[in-house]
Amino acid sequence: LWPEAAGRLPKADQQKQMEAVGQLTGGIAHDFNNMLQGVVGGLAMARRQIGRGQPERAARYLDVAHGAAEGAAGLTQRLLAFARRQRLESRPVDADALIAGMADLIRRAMGPGIEVELRLRDGAGVVLCDPNELESALLNLCINARDAMPEGGRLAVATREVRLSAADVGNGEAMPGTYAEISIADSGTGMPPEVVARVFEPFFTTKPLGQGTSLGLSQVWGFVRQSEGLVRIESAPGRGTTVRLLLPLHEGRPPATAEPLSPALPSASARGTVLLVDDEDVVRGPAAERLRELGLAVLEARDGPEALRVLASSPPPDLLVTDVGLPGGMNGRQVAEAARERLSGLPVLFITGYAGTALPPGVEVIGKPFDLETLARRVQAVLEARRQNPGSAGGP
Ligand SMILES: Nc1ncnc2c1ncn2[C@@H]1O[C@H](COP(=O)(O)OP(=O)(O)OP(=O)(O)O)[C@@H](O)[C@H]1O
Ligand SMILES: [Mg+2]
């Protein structure tokens, strides 16, 4: 986006934007290289141990590599949050209940020197957002507050309802209307205006190197914006900081009580045929192999047109598993539509690394990078649902 935009910006702003992009690129490169080092080093040592006939030691190094890869996945997750391209599971959430449920966690995170006060408006209202992301945003903000109060102080978490007029929301940043405001106020060091201006930038930090990822506030910002809300910060040196999250009130039905997760299915052998579509051999190969281990027949295709040829010439599959971003002129959503024209009711499980293509709500999705066990479990669950309820499985 920025090169075109930069053409229209005054010189000073252009300079700042270049700096911000440089900071972002450098930050990603630095963190990623460290994690890749863990992967590369762990794999190299595992290979050596296998060569020495020491499989148990090799397994330990493989765990190291796996842990580093998971760290990298956490980083891309936070970057996608900032890019407002996260896969959010939004549902009606009672903000007060959620905060009350976090009270112990917050108190423990603050430690003894900080007095914690919750001022929750009874049933402050139901907001539509992803409760897990809201929790992690609040925790991030509380930890920032703690870090700003090394000598102790006061933290107040409060909720209230506010009405924002067209003038309040400014240049179409958000819709005028009623919002639930969650404020996190600390009596800490506060920030000068030039710091406030930059706090949402990824990798911007005033903390010593190596103390976290400095993606905290950029993640909060991305999550709230993607949930159609606003973030406001008031701060001054020596006067503490108040961060306000404004999330649109949800007028519809009350929040559903959390549904228990469906228990893991036994990983015994499964029956059926899966059509697996992904252009990346390194993604498709191991996934296909894991599904075959389950006892499934797996048909593979690299893109949409190939998938349709396979559909025309092979026994009909019981499930389509497809990547969303595909070469060959069709995205995964279009592959699913075309496949369902041929086989109505065919269940579809999407795999995606990035929520760039909108998927219909309620479809089955797995985010990359996924664990092969997660894939195996989800595939078995969809196939099982289809067996129990033929013709209606798989969502819209
Ligand atoms: N409550 C606060 N009081 C004073 N300064 C703050 C506060 N919250 C954020 N900041 C400033 O904003 C910067 C960016 O915050 P952010 O949460 O994005 O990253 P971080 O806290 O530095 O790193 P991380 O969250 O990964 O540990 C902080 O380094 C700090 O300078
Ligand atoms: Mg932080």
C-alpha cells in the first residue's frame, strides 16, 4: 500500500513511513532469524544423533526444532493480528463477566506492589468479538501498566457504556453508535507525546532489547480495529496512562454460554476418501501421508483445475481439504463451489495461512501452520459427522 500513498505524502511523513517500514522489516527479520536458527540447529543435531544411532537424543533435538517453529508461528500470528488479517472467532461476549473472570490472573500478574481495582458496570453490555483475543489484549495492557510502575502503584480496570457521535469517531474511523468502553488506567511513568504517537507500531519499544516482542500494542490495535472498534490512549509523563478500548455494543441475542469442546475422537482407523488440494509440496506431502496412516485414501491436486480433473476421473471423495490461496486461477473457495456442483453436500475443510480471502461464516477452517494431529482429528470429525448425518455435513 505504502509506495502509492507515499507519493502523495509530504516529505516528513514519507520519511517517517519509511522508518516505520524499516523498523517493521528489521524486527521481523531479527525475530525470525533467531527462531529459524532454533529450527536449523535442532534439525542438524537430530540428524547427527540419528547417524550415531541415538534416536532418543535425536527426538530431543526434534522437540527443540518444533518449539522454535511454534515460536515463529506465534510471531506470524501477532503480525497477522496487526494486519487485521487474523482469523477471529467473534461471538457475543459479556465484557464484564470476561474481565471478572480474569481478576485473579490480573492480580497475580501485577504482584504485591500494585493495587488492582475493578470498576465493572454490571452487565456493561455485550460486545461482538473474539473472547480469547480480548483476554490477551487486556492482559497485554495490564502487563504494560505493570512495567510502567516498577515502584508499585494503582491499576484500575473499568467498563462503561459510551455513545459516540459522528464527530467523536472522526474521519470514518468507526461507526457512530453505542460502545462498551473498557479502560485500563495506571499510575505509572506515563509517556511523552512522541512516544504515544508511535506505540502502535510493530516492534516499537522503549524497553531494553530482548524483553519481549514489542508487538503488544500493535496486536491490541489490530484486534480492536478488526472488531470494528477503536483504541484511545491518554498519557503524560509522570501522570500515568489510560488506554480505552471501545467495542461496538451488540444489541442482538445474549451471549451463549461457552459450549464444551467436543471430545477428541479416538485416533483409530478411519475409512473414506479425501481430496487434498495444496500447491506447496511441503504442505501437501506430509499431510497426505498422515491421512493415509489413518487408513484413508488420499487423492492429491496442486490447484483447482487439477482438482476438478481428479474429481472427474476418480471415485468420488467423502471430503475436500483445500488450501485457500491457490495458483491456477481458482482460489480454494471457488474449488469448493465447483466441487459441490458435482458432488452436492461434499464437506469441505479449508486450510489457510492468511485470512486474505473471505470465507463464508461457519465453514470448517484450520490455520497454517497446523499440527498434523490437529488435521487428523478434524478430518476424522468431519467424516464422522457425515456418516452420522449424511447429506448435511460441511456447512454452507
Ligand atoms: N501503560 C504504559 N505506560 C507507559 N508506557 C507504555 C504503556 N504501555 C505502553 N507503553 C509504551 O509503549 C511501548 C510499546 O508497547 P508494546 O506493548 O507494544 O511493546 P512492549 O511492551 O515494549 O513489548 P512487549 O509487549 O512485547 O513486552 C512500550 O515500550 C512503552 O514505551
Ligand atoms: Mg507490552
